[in-house]
Amino acid sequence: MYRDPVQSLEAPLLPSSATAMRPLRVGMIGIGTVGTGTFRVLARNQALIAGRAGRGIKLVVVCARSLARAMGVVGTDVALTNDPMQVATHPDVDVLVEAAGGTGPARDWVMAAIRAGKHVVTANKALLAEHGNEIFAAARQHGVAVAYEGAVAVSIPIVKALREGLTANRIEWVAGIINGTTNFILSKMRDEGVGFAEALAQAQALGYAEADPTFDIEGIDAAHKISLLAANAFGMPVRFADAQVEGITALQGLDVACAEQLGYRIKLLGVAKRRKDGDTEGVELRVQPALVPATHLLAHVNGSMNGIMVKGDASGVTMYYGAGAGSEQTASAVIADLVDVARLDGTHAAQRVPHLGFHPHAVDEQLAVLPRAAVHTRHYLRVPVHSAQQIEAVGAWLAAQQVPVLQVALAHDKTLPPGSGPQVLVLTDAVAQSTVDLAVHALASHPTVAGPVAALRVEMLEG
Ligand SMILES: NC(=O)c1ccc[n+]([C@@H]2O[C@H](COP(=O)([O-])OP(=O)(O)OC[C@H]3O[C@@H](n4cnc5c(N)ncnc54)[C@H](OP(=O)(O)O)[C@@H]3O)[C@@H](O)[C@H]2O)c1
């Protein structure tokens, strides 16, 4: 029987036609931090990127509000315009890089590009958290890709890890520190004993926080990202609108110090956890400042760095660490997406990695976000009391309210700021949020209590 000779393993990696392929032509809207980084890294690593992509990647047109400033970055070889729609629908553009930000006009540009048959790369998490379901559906309909690694954890390829590296797994949870600004602030509060306002001012002075830091400090940015991660982890639509979001603006330095005394650190965590126990089935999707044991890996993600952990049923716990912001750090993700587009351009959509990691028929539209009351975690309570003798009364009263108390302690004198009254610190076992809310509400009017009770979740993640 005749068989064709086995092809030599030494055969060139690229078919000769591929080496002759024309470059992928990029149009970019916005040339600020991310756009500039993308241009610079593309220019600097041009040859190796082409070697990996199988073809060149060439910026052909840029939309900017100040053309003079844009020319200062990209020189005279790239066409410039003030009109974003011109870039989105430009006949010489294969892929739109949306690097302007915002959700209103950006949605219109991205939708126009998709309808014009262009692939889209964006680092705009707000856009995808709010309009991702509509954008991905339109992209499927028009056979184009929308890639967004830069929208989640920038230099950490977590979208790729979830969609490709961990594709065999039933993901149980994804959790992590996914906002560098708040992590910088929390690290300052712990290391230097300063309050939230002073730590925020330092973050702004050093360029880690925007002049308007609302999205970061209120947890909204982290909620955008955890919503995208949950969709990829569990095969559900992007459900940002249902996420429970709590920032760090109300966090007191006293609780950072008390957590430290108990052996914990406070981190702003994004958590997406699949739950099926008893009658409860759904996904916890939440962002909140939470205590993590000081020995846990996430407790050691400090400054502006990000750290994400994923628990898969086969892989076990894996962890990813890196910069969550920055010009070239984001460019690293944007260009990785451009390389993917360069490789997949021309293939049938069914052969590509789906936008949310699952093919549309396998996305579970019914998988819902669990209400806040059903969230089930350990808790930390700090109860200001009139006298240290009341420590036992607080513990006993909480136990009587069905709060499973694990530990009761008094804050040490060296933990407390000068002039502070005694504080009873309580750690509970896992309990429904509804039980804790009721107990905290009732405790507020208890005669032993001398001021507002602080309550935070304690996250006991494996790993
Ligand atoms: N910076 C990061 O580290 C980072 C990390 C991950 C994701 N991202 C995301 O990446 C996107 C861009 O962020 P960035 O930090 O690069 O913001 P940026 O530095 O403010 O840059 C945005 C640029 O877009 C321009 N622009 C806005 N609207 C425009 C319009 N209608 N026409 C033309 N140009 C317009 C702005 O021009 P003007 O200067 O004239 O306003 C600015 O130059 C955002 O979605 C952000 O969330 C950023």
C-alpha cells in the first residue's frame, strides 16, 4: 500500500504563502497611555511579533483629538484623523484597537467596526462589562473576533488561561486582587498606619490613582473585571449589573490594624464562586474589602500589583501575578490579542476560541448571580464596648443570634489609636450574610455597644 511520505519535521513552520501574507492592518482610536504603549512595543518588537504572528502587524491610521500630539508619538507614516468612525469603518483597516475608553461613543465605534467586518481589540473593561453581551453577539453574527485580554489584568494573561489553558476544568472559583490602585492604598494603610484619605492622596501624587478615583476606590473597576472573569469561568453571560460591589472608602485604619492583630490582611477582592448546596444554586459575584490570612499567597500581593487565583476541579488551585496597569504592560496584552487576530483572520468563526470561552449554545443563560443575603463566608466583627469586661457578653449574645463564633478577643492597646475605647474583635465561622446583617443591625442598639459595629468578610480560599 502506498502512503505519502511523512513530512519532514524540519519543514518550515510557516507555509511559503504565509510568509508572503500582507500585514494585519490596525486602526486605533485614542493614543493615550495604552495607545502609545501599543505603538511603541509594536515598533520595538516588530520582527519578533511578526515571527510569532506569521505576518507583520502595522498601524495604518490613528484617531486622536490632538493630531499634533498624535504625530509626536507615531510620526508621519501613520494616517491621522479626528473622526473615530472613519477609523472604525476604514477600508484599509482589518482590526480596530479601541484605546479611548468610556462606554457611550466607544460602544458605537465598536459596533460600527463589527458591522463593517472588522475585528476589535480593546482594553476597555467598562465597555465590555456594560455592553459585552451585545457586542459579542454582534461579533458572532458578523464573523469577527472581539479580543480583550487588556481589559482584565493587563500583563497577566488570565483570559487566555481560563479560556485555553484551563479549558478541561470545571472552574469552582476565581478570586483575586484585580485593582492596583486600591491594593496600593491598602498596602500603604497597613505598612505606614495611615488612614484611607492620606493613602489615596499618596496614590494620586505617585500616579497610581486618577484625579477622579471613583471607579477604583468604589470597587467598580474590579467589578467590571470579575464579571468578565466569571463569564469565562462558568459559561454565563456578563452579569456586571448583578454584581455586589463594595469599595474601600468606608474602611478604617483601625480595622486594618485589628485584622493584623488577628493574623489577617485586608485586601479588596473580586470573587466569583459557583455554588450548589441544598436549594442554593448560582454564582457569588462580588467585590469587597475582605480579610485574608496573612499566610495566604494573596496577602503577599502588595503595592499596585495584581494577583488572581483559579480553582479548577482537575488543575487544583493556580495563581497568576503581575502588573495590573501601565502603558507597556497593557500593550503586552493588546498586542497578544492582535497576534491572535493575525493568526485567526480568515478562519471560520467556529474554529476560533469563543469570546467567553464557551460556544454560544453552551452558555448557560439561566445561571444567575446569588443575592447578597445568600453569600456564605466567615466574618470579622469589631464591636466598640464601654468596658473590656463586656467581651464575654458580646460573644454570648452573637452565639444566641445563630452567629457561629470561632474567636473573640480584645484589641490590644498597641493596636488601638490613642484615645480609643475598648474594642471586641470577633471571628465567625461561615454563615449566611443575612444572619450577620440581622445580628449587626440588632447589636447597634445593644446596651453594651459604644459605637458603630464594623463587619467585613473573611475569605478562606484554598492555596
Ligand atoms: N492605563 C492603563 O494602565 C490601562 C490598563 C488597562 C486598561 N485600560 C483601559 O484602556 C482604555 C484607555 O485607557 P488609557 O489609560 O490609555 O486612557 P488615556 O491615557 O486617557 O487615553 C485615551 C486617549 O483617547 C483619546 N480619546 C478619547 N476620546 C476620543 C475621541 N472621541 N476621539 C479621539 N480620541 C479620543 C484621549 O484624547 P484626549 O487626551 O484628547 O482626551 C486620550 O488620548 C480605557 O478603557 C482603560 O480603562 C487602561
